[in-house]
Amino acid sequence: MTNSKVSVRYAKALFESAKEKQILDLIKVDVDLLTETVVASDQLQILLENPTVSSGLKLETLVKIFETKVAPLTVQFFQLIAKNKREADLLGILRHFQKLYKEENNILDALMITTTKLDDKQKEEMMALLKKTYQADIHLTEKIDTEIIGGFILRIDDKQVDASIVRKLQKIKNELLQTALN
């Protein structure tokens, strides 16, 4: 079984268990905390992925770090992945859980790339438009990229709208080249 399949299977198990116990939102908070912590700590990632470190030590470390910060179900989940020696898959499991949560709650991630930060009014207008268009809650992340010269690039779901000046200039250049060749 590939790591991706393992991650999906364990994420679904945690997701369904949390949903059944009606603590899905609470477990989502735990998953976000775990994800942020693991991503931010190279040492924790190395520990979890190191096959020479015992599962018992990995479990003990996770429990020591998070026991007072997470729900009992999350601690039980640590025990399950340690028992099955799946600690190296933890980050993938957490990310798949987040994906399942977003699907369940009709949440889409959007990335807006601009040359300058959007002001509050622009951000509100964009959020309203996206929410209306996609009939979903939108989590908008902004990124500044001065190389696009102006305009914006919007990535949402598996779609991209490129209304950047650099893209428009590239299009004009291609049209001029095609005209010159004809």
C-alpha cells in the first residue's frame, strides 16, 4: 500500500470517528495545531520519519508535546498510528483529514497573487464574488509577486485565472510573432 493510500485510510478513520462522536470541529483544531507544529519543527519531522527510533519513543514524544493541548480522541489516534508504525505518514494523514473537512464543510482554498496587498474593500469584494460563484466558503490566501507587473492571478480549486499584465504582454508578443510569420 502506498503512503498516499495509507494517509487517506487513516485520515478517513479519524474523520469518521470524530464525526460520529460529534467533535469534528474540535478534532479539526487539533489537526491544524499538529500540522503547524510538525511543519514548523524539522526535529519533530526527522524523529517521526526515522525508522530506527522506536514507535514507543515517538508516541511518548507526541503525547508529551500535545496531551494537554488536544482532545482524548487525538491522543488515541497517536496510539493507533504508533501501534501500526505509521508515524512517518502523520503529516500526510493530517493533510488528508483537512481535505476531508473542507469537502464536508464546502470550503475552498483560493490563492490571490497580486503586486500589492489588497485593501479590505477589495478583499471583501473578491470574497463575495468567489462565494457567489462557487457557492462555498472561501479561505483566501494572498501572495505578493512584483514580477506579474500588475493585475492578478487567482487560483481556486483546479482553476486559474491569469489577468496579470505580464500574461497580457506575453499574449501580445505571441500575436505579433504570429503576424510576422504570416
